[in-house]
Amino acid sequence: MQVTSLQFLGTFTIVAIITLSFGALLGDMIKSFFKRRLGYERECKFPLVDQLDFVAGAWILTYTFDPVWFSYNFLADPWIMVTVILFTPLLHRVTNIIGYYLN
């Protein structure tokens, strides 16, 4: 079963929607678990890992449960993955700065 969104956003399967969302949260939880075990405090920064944990979680879970969709949308054009890895830390920082100034 496929859910079609706006044309430029592509087509997502129900499994991809669920695993991308849940995987992002799961990646963040796993990173937090290991940060605590390594002795990092709650607000302590962990450069790059703090920005890419949810991407890794989303990709791993989606590839595990919907490898055909993942391969078609990410592995078919590796530049998509490179773009996500490069722009995610930048967007994360920019949105944090905007949020800080907006209170």
C-alpha cells in the first residue's frame, strides 16, 4: 500500500513512514543511553552524534523493514545520502539558533 503525497515529495509506503519516524526517535534514545553510560551529563554536547543520531536510526530501521523502498530512494542515488549527512548538522544548528532567539 502506498500513500502518495505532493508530486515533488515522492511516494512513501506506510512502512517507510512509520519506520522513518520511529527510527529517528529510536536513534536519539539509543544515543542518549550510550551518552549516559559514557558519563556525559544531560545537556552535554556530543558533536555530530547529536545531529546525526536520528538520521542513522531512521535509515537503519527503514532499511531493515522496507529495504526496497530505502534502496530506491536512498541507495539508488548516493548523493542524496551525502546531502542529508552534510546538511543535517547545519540545519540542526540553524534551527537551534532560531529557536533560541524566539524563546
